[in-house]
Amino acid sequence: MQSMKAAALAAFFLLVMLSFAPWARAGDADLNSDYQGKVLTLRHFYEGTHLVFQTDGSLIGRAEIGPWTVDGEIFINTIEAKGRVLRIRGRRVCLVFDRRKEPGRDVLESLEETRVNNRDPDDLDKREGVFRAKDVDIDIRLDSENPDEEGVKSAMDRVFLAPSESMSDIVPDFWRGYFDEREGRPRTSGYTGVYYSVKKGEVSPPRRISGREPEFSEYARVGKFQGTMTVSLVVDPSGAARNVVIATPLGLGLDEKAVEAVRAWKFEPATKDGQPVAVAIMVEVDFHLY
């Protein structure tokens, strides 16, 4: 009789413990249900094939920061908790933008659309292979073994952007205006005393007098991706380019190359009544391989 009571008591306590940890009981199945097949955005766009983070989201070791359109988006293939480590296996999703489909989309989708009219399928396969091979392993060290659902979610939200958060909070300043507009917030120039229109007889337009053209990014060259993007900027009274921000992007790191180049351009400044003044202008930047 006592042995039966002991067994019943043990079963009761086991049932109670399991009822308080449904996620932990399901383990990797629930993890994959929550995250597998989704695209998450790293809070910091670290390059590399293996990244290790502390629970607070800080990187262990060193890594360079890349463009968010190349290094920021991660497609989750698998995720599992191994002791005190949350192990994520994924692929970096490289983004391109075009005027037909917004927002940015996976370059593999763009390349696949060219397959019908492509005269060199082997070359296309090679290009696709480069992007498919952008695998990344991410380990997050946890505070305890077999963490509950809230513990895992907390660790993930310190490494990846939460759905309720804005990209404006994590991208470089020259991207913020683009995301502010996309998310319904007004763009701010951060500049005062600027003329926003150039009219003959009132304000003469600035004229570019020096500055190199931007270089192609590595992955745009590999993907043979080209096009025209637009940046907005303020040409100050000295003829320097200020407040250079992205208006319409291209992706694959080309936007960063454009901003880097335009920031170094020099202009003959705009004038009003014979005096140099600051004006806001839009500039198209062309990227063409041939």
C-alpha cells in the first residue's frame, strides 16, 4: 500500500512539473516551430561564418560590421538548445531592391527570375551558388541549462531584432530616413536654413566639381546586379555634401558604396543674391557593369 502511495505521489509531482514547463518538455520541436523557416535581423550586422554571443547579446571575439543588406538578415534553418548553448544554423539572406517589388527581397529570387531568358545557365548556377553558400552558425550562451520559453526568447531578442522594434533603431544614420518613411514617420533633415527648391532667378543650383564615382560592392559584382539608386543630401555654403541619406536603395552593399563616394564630393555651392547658401538636392547614382 505504501509503495502504491509513493508511486502515485511521484507521478503527481512529475505531472505538476511538466505542467509548468510545456515548452521545455517539447524542447527542440517547439524551438523549430517558433523560429525555423523565418528570417530574423541581427541587431549588429557582424560578418563571418560563426558568431558566438553572450546571453546579454554581446559578441564574444571580434567581427567586422558589414552592410545590413548582405550581413543583417538570417534565414533560420535549425535551432536547438544544447545544454547552456542555443545553437542556430542559418543562411544569410542578401537583399536587392527594385522599383517593382518593395521592400527588399532575397537576391536568389531575383536571380531565379532571370533564368528563363538567361543564355548562360552555368554562369547563373555559379552566381546562385555563391549566395546559397552564405551559411552562418550562431551560438548564444545561456544563463542556465534547459531554459524555459521566456529564457530563450529573452536571449534571442538580445541578438536579433524583435518584431515590434524598428529598423531605424539599428541601421546607420544614412538608412534611417528610408525606414522612417517606410514606417510612416516623417523624414527629418537635421539641417536648418536649407532651401528645398532651386528656382531660376532666385536660387542657383549647385554644381558638382570633383569626386569619384562609387565602386561596386563584392556581392553586387558576383551577382552581376546593377541599377540606379537615389540619395538625398544637403550641399552646404562651402560646397560640401552633408546629411547624405538613402532615398531609393539598391541593396547588396551598393548603397553604402554610394554614400561613401557622395560624402566626398565637392560642389560649387548654390547661391542666392550672389551669396552661397545651403540647398537640399536629390542625386541619382548609377551602377552599371558594362
